Amino acid sequence: MLSVTLLSSKFPAVDIYPFNLPVFQHTRYLAFETPVTLFAGENGSGKSTLLHAIAQACGIHIWQETGHRRLQNNPYEDWLGQYLSVEWKDGKVPGSYFGSESFQHFRQILDEWSVADPGQLSYFGGKSLMTQSHGESLMSFFSSRYRIKGIYLLDEPETALSPKSQIRLLNL
């Protein structure tokens, strides 16, 4: 991916979430000039929301646990990606979105799939992610999947990683 343009002129409103977040109020264009880009900022500044929207705009499936209800549903969150334009450098590439909140559910589902087809584990390091520590299972997942050329959007992957594992992830 070369760049992302936020199409602020198409925002349905500027005073409601997520359009009222600082990142959507003050950012018009993001250029990706290096293999790794880190978003940094205060809690609530919109980093995760922007990353989620980029995944949507790239057509990347976002693994989510289903069955949870919210007091108030905001329809704009589900369609935020339509307000971004993605420019690719050498054509669109496959990719994935990783959210630390959904990884635990993914580990459990993978174990269930593996009961019927143990070969599923070969795609994720060769052994059950549930039998490893949280940090070890993350690194097994990253090490096996992120060797494939693509775009990988990671939301707070460091939450369960030691400093040494964080460096290993950057090297991947």
C-alpha cells in the first residue's frame, strides 16, 4: 500500500463518533513509505478505529467474535472504510487484520477446527495455540502467517509480547 486518503468531504457528520475523533478531524492523507508503520497517540485518539477502517477499505476480513450486544450501535463504525481511498504501489496484495481482543477467540476456534482436521495447526506453527502462553501463541501465529507477502494490520500486538518478542515481530 502506498497511501490512504481520508475522504472527509463524504463524512455524513463531523460531530459524531468516529468522525469527531482527532485523527479524522486533522488527517487527510497518510503515506506509507517504509515496510513498518507505527501509529502512536493517546488513548481515544482513534488509532484502532483508523486501523480498522484501513482494513475495511483494503477489503480485509476482520475476525470478530459474534454474539455480543452493545447498548448503542453506531452504524458508521461498520462502514467507516468507505470514507477512505487506498492507493496501492504495485497492485493490491492479500492481507490480514490482527486485533489482540479477538485473538483469544481465534485460538479457541482453531483448536476446535483441529479436532476434525489436525492439519489446520500446520498453518499456525504446528501445535495448538491454546497450549502455549499468550505471547508464545502470538509469535507462533505471526511467525507462520507473516512470512507470506501481504499487508498486515496489527492493533496492539505488543499487549502479550515481551520486549524481545516485540523486536522479533518487527524483524518479521
